[in-house]
Amino acid sequence: MTIKDWIYLGITVASYIIAIIAGIYAKNKAKINKATAVGKTLDVVGQLATYAVHETESLDLENEQKRQAAVQIINQGLSWFGIKDVTPNTVNGAIEKAVNAMHLANSDDQSVEPIQPEITPNVPAKNLVQPTVTTDKSEQQSLTNSANTTVAEQNITNEVVKNG
């Protein structure tokens, strides 16, 4: 086979693979769109619940009245966005999650302290890790050669003097 035949074979195989992938997508498109729509709806409900909880927190009402006000705000937002068929349990769960997140964010309780590393004083010298430097013979030879070469130095009057 020539290069041209291999190229045509590759194009044919790639075309079949693309056709198979497109068929699988077309078959599952309704499921994919439904899952995406549900996820977007839950995101919208969660955002509306966060806004509603923060809005009702400043009101001078009992907790149950605040919950009812938050439910009304969420339902108004959902109807404004054109989202229907959201269950009351979903709305209540979103409100609970938003309330818990708000309380956690506004918590003045500093009971959680950062963990400090344990430092042990007076560690015996034998337990300390000492750095080790190993040089091979070629490095030792180059160090010896560089020490024996002529080095230019400057004396106090800034004149260059050669040692050697």
C-alpha cells in the first residue's frame, strides 16, 4: 500500500468513528439535555435560596415566618425565570443549605484553630539529619585544577595584579 492509500484508509476509519459517536449522541440527546436542565434548575434554586435567606435574615420575624418569606421569594424567582415543577422539598432543602452556609460564614466561634507543627526542643544530635555532599573524582580534579590556575585579583589601589 502506498502513503496515499494509508491516508484514505485513515480518513475512512475516522469518518466511521465520527458517525458512531454522532449516532450515540443523537440516541442519548434527550437524556443529556434533561440532566443538564435539572442541574441548571438546581443551581438556580440554590442561588435564589441564598439570596432569599440573606434577604429574610434582616427581617424582624420568627424563623418559620422567615422560611415562608424565603419560599415566596424563591417561587417568585422561579416563576420569573419560567421554571416550573420544582418540588417543595427541593425548595426547603435549598433553604436549609443556604441557612447552614450563612450560619457557617457568619460564625464568630473560632473553635477551629490551625494546626501548629510540633517542634521538639533539645533533639539529640544523633537524631538530626545532616546534609551530605558527595563529589565524584572528576569534580575533585576540576576543583584542584581551578585552584592551581592564575587568578586575577584587585589590590587596594584597584590595580589588577596576576598571581602565579
